[in-house]
Amino acid sequence: MPRHNHLQRGLDGAAIGLSSLCLVHCLALPVMAALLPLAANLSHAEWLHPLFLAMAAPISVFALARSGNWRRPRMVALAAGGLALMTAGAFVPMSDWAEAGLTSLGGLMLAGVHLLNARICSCAERGELEPAA
């Protein structure tokens, strides 16, 4: 039975979506803050980064574990690095620009891991690549 079924695709898609949402929050809300007072409040809401992290981390870990690609050290390192940057952006006091930069980079790294995970699983499903042992 192929490892990359509908649940796996959904998990990778959710992880990519959450990473992208975090990226949109970091890049788009400051621009919107100049235009809308509500967006200004949201762009500095301290609870948003921990919330995104609390959703992204378990889904990411579960998606990689379920696919078997947690056995690929480079993927694990990239995912751990992305989550670490997102964690730093959520909890380490720093300037708004540094926070947005770290969180954005972490979100991009995590989204990249899940795009790669989906590609590996898709290739393995078609028999073009052996899944992780």
C-alpha cells in the first residue's frame, strides 16, 4: 500500500498552508497595518506566532514521521531549522524586522521540507524512488 495517500497529502498540504500563512502574516500585515487599524493591531499581536507554531510543529512532525522521511537527515535538519527559526521569532525578544525575517525564513524552510516530502512520496508511489527505509 502506498505511503503517500490522501491523509499524507493533506498533512503536507496543511503544513505548507500553515507555513505560508505565517509568511503572509509576517510580510503582508505590516503593509496592511499602514492601511487598516485592525491590521496594525494584528501585526503586533503577541499570540499569533505562538499559535501558528503550535499548529505547524505537530502537523509537520506527524507528516514527516508518517511518510517515513524523518529518516532522511537533511530533511530533518531543514525541518528542525525552520521550526527553530519560527520558535525564535515567536519567543525571543527582538526587533520587529528581525522577528519577521526569522519567522519568514523558518516558514519558507518548513514549507520547502513539505514540498520535498510530497515530491519524494509521490515519486515513491509511482515507483520512481524508494521511500525512506
